[in-house]
Amino acid sequence: MVMIINKAYKFRLYPNDKQKELINKTLGWTRFIYNYMLSKKKKS
């Protein structure tokens, strides 16, 4: 019998204000590009 053990790690980030702004901009652009490409795919 083979026993599989799964491990998980939790990480907490504490970004400063400049890093928070960059994270939000990156996520915003990612969301925009995803939605844009999805709409192009639906049209074709």
C-alpha cells in the first residue's frame, strides 16, 4: 500500500503602497486582456 502525503503552505504578503498599486494595475490589465480575448473568441 502506498501512502500519499499532501503538504500545504500558507504565505501572507505585506506589500507597501507602491507594490499594492503595481499589483492592482497588473491584475486590472490581466482582467482586461482576458475579457477582450474572450469577446473576440465569442464573436468568431
